[in-house]
Amino acid sequence: MFEEIIMRNSDEFKDRVAVITGGSEGIGRNFVRVLCEVGCKVYFCARNAEHGKVVENAYGPKADFVQVDLAVPEQINAFAAHVRERARSIFWSTTLPTMIASSFAILPWKSATACGS
């Protein structure tokens, strides 16, 4: 089931930096979308490079994708270095976006689409 995320208080995230793992599909992709839409710079990673690039291209310069397998420590370190080199500070980071219901409302998606459609 696909879900859609809406922001409850977008001012909190405007002009901030967020880091999201698993941002190429599903709820992670929707977090990338919503954060980019409210003006947050989002660095995100995922294993699937094709899906990650689709998301990065869809949301323009506010989205920055790096292919990472979180089971490989060297890739995690490279992703962290990538973010550190580009961002002054990180405002928000999550590996389990569903745990932060205080800032977001998660709603059923009426028209589910596949990644890149």
C-alpha cells in the first residue's frame, strides 16, 4: 500500500538540511518529496540507483541522492562524508520516518503509482 505524507508545520523545515535513508521508494520517497517541497535540502540514500536518480531528478536541486547499501560500512562512511562536505549542519535525520508522526500526517494514497511513473 502506498501512502502520502503531508507536512503539519512546514516552517520548521524550510532552509534546513535533512538526511533520509531509503528515500527512493515508498514512504521514504514521500518524505523526500515533502521536505523538498517545503524548501529543505534533502540528502538521501538507497540501494537502488535507478529509483534514487528518478527521485533526485523529480525534485531538482533540493534533492541529493547517493547510492548506499547500509549493510556496507564503507558506503555508509562515504555517504556521511558526502553530506558533511556539502552541508553546514544537519537539522533532521531519520531511518524510520514513520516514527515522527508529530511533524507529519501519513494518509492513504488514493492513486498508487510505481516509482518513476
